[in-house]
Amino acid sequence: MGTEHSHEVAQDAPERVPGTLALLWLLLWRPVDLHYRLHGAGIRCPGGRIGQLWREQGQGNRAAGVYARRMLVLLLGISPVLSFALGLALHAVGVPLAGGWGMTAVLCSVMGLFLALTTGLAAGMIMGLMASLAMVVGLHGVAAETFGSRMGGMAAAIMGACLGMVGGVCAGSIGGLARGQGLSVNRVQVGAIVLSLVPMLVWGTGGAWRLGGAVAASSLVMYLGAAFRLPLYPGEALIQMVAFAVERWTGRPTLRWSPVLHHNLSYLRYPFLRAHLALAAHTRPKEVLEVANACLKSPGNSMLGWPWVLAALAQAEAATEARKSAGGER
């Protein structure tokens, strides 16, 4: 049974559906939190197709209709505008692009709408948006020989990197929203392999095996990096270390600085987070429980979740009671 059906759906509450830009932000960074927030608004199938959401609206679920309309605004309105702005910005700084990138942005939105009708609204929106932005560089930049010969190694690497980035980011966000948890490591690896086979077969059947292999290798590396959010990890790890050091040496409460509260899809453990939780357990148990709940949504930090935290809170409570008893005896 899918995790999206593993908890009870609340009554219709359209006011709990995030705003248009907030939806995009949460889908990229906190898709698991968004899954539960939409369930809390009364939406039974956050990752469902447009038809499913409209049926929910027809059954009196206003939240489903609000959610569908805001996602369509992102797909059909904001996505082409962002892609057009990217193209203009590149043109302004002198980066050559092959003509027609504005039409490509429109076609990507149409492709996203088709996916929204057949696969899932969130899948169509994020795929349409990411593909539109990536193709400005990965298709029109390569076609204009911005990165050297369009059949050369650099052009192939850029093309594959754009393909892998779209696949990796979309896989994490779509999976987190639909399932209420991040994708397993095995699922990410399988997705990377399947995606890398596509350019290999496309160019290989045309006799350009070397180019296809370069695109495939680049897309495989970028897919894994994007799906596991590896480029973000050094900065997030530094923030977590600084947050712990500040609270450890100054006493200022900084547990809410932890990236685990703001990013659901990190596959690597944050350094000193366990020590930070233990340090805060003595004075701020509710905050510690909130962070522990966030850890359960983070694939790399799930082992820092409830069992250990509950034990740490019990020890902190016992130590507090012992101090009170010692003070009373005096």
C-alpha cells in the first residue's frame, strides 16, 4: 500500500494550500512536508492527475481545485516567463543561442500539460518547468555552438548535464510529494541508469556512439548529483556545524538553523546534528521533537529520529528531576 494512503485525510481546508510561488518552493525543497500539508488541506491524492483533482473538486473538495489552479499557473504562466527571462539574460551577456528558444519554452509547457493529464499534475509542472529552463542552454546553446562544435565533447557533456539535472531534480521532488517520503537509494540508481540509456540509444542508432556515450555519462553523473542533492551538501553541512558551535559555546539556541528543517531530500547525514539534539534536549524538548520529526523525512538523517531522541529526552528529564530532588534535600 502506498504511503500516500497511510494516514487520514483532513476535512476540506483550501486556506491551507500554499500560494503559487510557495508551492514551487516547497516542491523543490520540502516535497515530503508538502505531501502532508496538502493531505491536511483535504487533498486525497497530491501527486494525482488533473482529472483526479477535478473529480475531488466536483465532490466538494475546494482545496483540490485551488491546488490544481495554482499548479497550472506555474506550468502555463510562470514556466514560460522564467525560460524567456533566462534566454534574454544569456543574450544580454553575449551568450549565443540558436533561435526559437521562446517557442521551446511554450512547447515544454505543452509537454508538461500532457504529463499533468496522463501522469500527474505535479510531475507535469516540475518536468515542464525544469525542461524548459534546461533546454535554453542544453539545446539552443549547444545548437549555436556556444560550447564548441555541437558534435564535440564539451557540447555533449553540457547536453547530458542538462538532461541529468532535469531528471534528478524532478525524481526527488515528484517522488517525495507522491509517496510522502524520499526515494530509496536503489530507486535513484535505477532511474539514473535508465535515463543514461536514452541518449546512448538515440545517438547510437544514428551511428554516433561516441557522442551518445558522452551524453549518457554526463547525464548519469548529473542525475545522481541532482537526485542526491550533492552540490548542496557542503553548504548545508557547514551551516549545521556553525549552528552547533554557536549553541555549544555561546548558549544561544540555534537548533532551528539546522538544514534538516528546511530540506527533505538530503541523503547524507549532517555533522553534529545528533550532538546538537542532545544539547538542546535539556532545555527545549518540544523543539527537539520537531527536529526529530524532520529527521524522519530526510533519507540521510532518519536514524536520528524518534527512538534515539525519545531516549535522550527521557535522560534529560531524569537528570532534571535528580537535580530538583538534590535541591529539595538541601
